[in-house]
Amino acid sequence: MRRFFTFIVQIVVLAAVAIWLADRPGTARIEWHGTVIETSAAFLGLCVLAVAFAFYLLFRVYHFLRHGPANWRLRRRMHKMEQAQDNLTKGLIAIAAGNATEAGRLAVASRKSAGNGVASKWLQAQAAQLAGDRRAAAEIFRALASDPEAAVLGYRGLITEAKRAGNWAEADRLITELHQLKPATPWLSLMRMESAARRQQWGEAESALSHATAARLMDSANGRRTRAALRIAVSRDETAKGDKDAALKAAEQAAQQAPDWLPATINLAETLAGLGHKRAATRLIERAWKTHPHPQLALILRQQAETPLAAYKDTEHLCRANPDAPESKMALAEAALGADIWGAARRYLTEAAALRDAPQNIYKMLARLERRERGNEHAAAGWLAKAAEAPADPTWLCRVCGGSHDAWQPVCGPCGSFDTLDWQSAGQSRGAVAYLGVDNND
């Protein structure tokens, strides 16, 4: 439409000029070396325009002959780049959608359009990963790693592949190589921290964490939580070495970094109890029990008591702060069983068994009670049968591999992941952890 309008305007302008010249006739006379040319002004104007147009056409022909092939190659290259860009975009969408076949096809098309550049190689590697062709993906990532401009991209892919395969030695080697090659890479600090933690080099891990938090790779809350996990690890190492003062200092630092985090509280209570600071440990456990009751806290309290009866009395005092919590009933039942107070044990266990989704340990304790109080193996077998059908007991489960641990650990043994343990039942959704009275600050 715009071109048609322009054409109409041009016709109108030419017609207006022609009419204007027709209304104003005149004579033009040219003398040049004895030659005299007389004509109308309008005709002379047309001749001038014709000559100018002829020169313009000659200039266009010259320009085409001189620059035409280069312009044609440039336009073709731009067209290929547009095709490659389109293929890359569609390929990324296919990867996000999990369509390995389409992603592979578009990766090949992108390579044909724009050559085997960095973006095309990366798309091919992602498509190979999606299709499960780990060998092809690793080869492409190695090729990217050998390119100085794309080294970070290649190394990241190789590190991811090594971690997926559980080859931690190779992952650590690649992380070290990349740190030597590109030490300013921001996300590398997190990987260095995980690598150091896996090797139990806690000082190196804390240094890498400081770089990561300075680069704002994690928010302040997660940074404090991670530092608390590292401080717990240091506290346990110092305890194993026999340096009680250093162990207590690290445990206190962990609790300061994450005061509401259960592992930090448990570790500090254990450290205080181990050093003989009974009153401090008891105050800490009682304070935590109000909001985060946990079986390990109750166990630490019982272990401090001189006799089973004293342990039961201490547990009674502890549970007054949170009497309706399932953990309180189970802790009182455990303490009553240990002190051979059968009536109290049966009352608390019966109340706990009436709760929604009562775990297996309640029925196992009822079976123990039947055997110890009455020697009733038939009743004990009935409770054990119920235990087999009940939900699993809460434990420390790894978010990555699902491995189970009796106590919180900074590094999961089966998969080597750092700070991935949560207190929950196997198969339980993380949202259901609130039923267990645990604050899950992830």
C-alpha cells in the first residue's frame, strides 16, 4: 500500500511539472564552437533529465559489477545466520520441552546454517545429553573446553557429566583445572565449595563459600545455613581430635549462623553434653523443644541423667513445654520404658498410636512393652504386624539420592552431596515435614 501511494505521488508531481512547463513556454539557445542549438526549454529539461538518468544507470551497473558479488555473499550469509538463529531458538525450546529427537535435528540444521560454532556445539551437546548419549555429549564438551572462548561452557558440561556418573575424582580435577584457567568464573565458587566439602577440606570450603556469598551467588539466609553446616563439620572434626575448646567454639558459631536450624541445635547440645556442661545443654534442649521437638534432643537429655528414673523425670519436665507434640509422647514413652514405669509407658504409647500416621517405632515400643511387662509374645507379635503396615520412622534422608542416615551429616555418604539431609519419613513430601515438628529451612 505504501509503495502504491508513493507511485501515485510521483505521477502527480510529474504531471504538475509538465503542466507548469506547458503554461510557461520558452526558448533555449546553445552555442558551442560555431554550433548553434535552439530548442524549447521544456525539451531541454527533458534531455537533461534523460542524460542524468543514463548516467545513473551506468553508475548502478558499475556498482553492481564492482560490489554485487560481495553484497550477494553478505545477503546469503545473513540469511544463513537468520536460519541458524531460528534453529538455535527452536532447539532450545525443544530441549526445554524434553524433545531429544527434535533438538538433535535442529542442532544439525544449525550447524549446516552457521557452521560448527560454539552455540551449535552446545546445542548438540544438550541434545546428546537429552537423548542419553553421554559419550557424544562428553566429546563435544571436551571440544568446547579446548576453545579458550568457550572453555567455561565446556568445563561446566564435563563437570556435570562427571558428577552425574559419580566420578567425583574427575569432577574435582576438572574444577581445579577450570579454577586455574578462569579463576574469576562466579559459579565456580559453589562447585569448589562442594568439592572441598566432599574431600572434608572444611577450611577450603569456607573460603570458597566466602567468594560465593561475595559474588551474591546465594542469598544471605542460604549463606548462613551453609556456613553453619561447615561449622558443624569443623566441630565434629575437632571433637574427634580431642580439642574440646575448638569443637565448642565451632558448634556455637554454627548455632549463631542458623539458630533455628535443627542440626546446629543438636550438634551444640551434643557438644555441651560431651564436655560435661549439663545445665547449658539442658537449657538449650528445653528452649528448642518448644518449637522444634526432636528424638535426638530427648536422647541427649536422657543420656545426661545418672539413672533411668532421673532420665524420666528430666523428660517429663522437658515435655511440659510442648505436651501435645508426637515427639513428646514418644520421648516420655521411651523414658518410661527405660525406667520400667509400665503404666506411664502404655498411656503415652496408646496416645501416640492414636495420632494420624503414627510411625513404626510406636508399635515396636508397644511390642517391647508387652514382652517386658507381661511376657506376652502373642500381643507383641500383633503390634509388630501393625508396625509392618505403619509409615516408616522419620530419619535423615538425602534429597539427592534418598539415602538414609541415623544422624545428620554434612556430606551424604552414598552420593557425596553436601548439606542435602532432611528429617522426614521415606516417601514423605517435604511439605509434610511440619507434622514432625521440624523446621526445614532449605
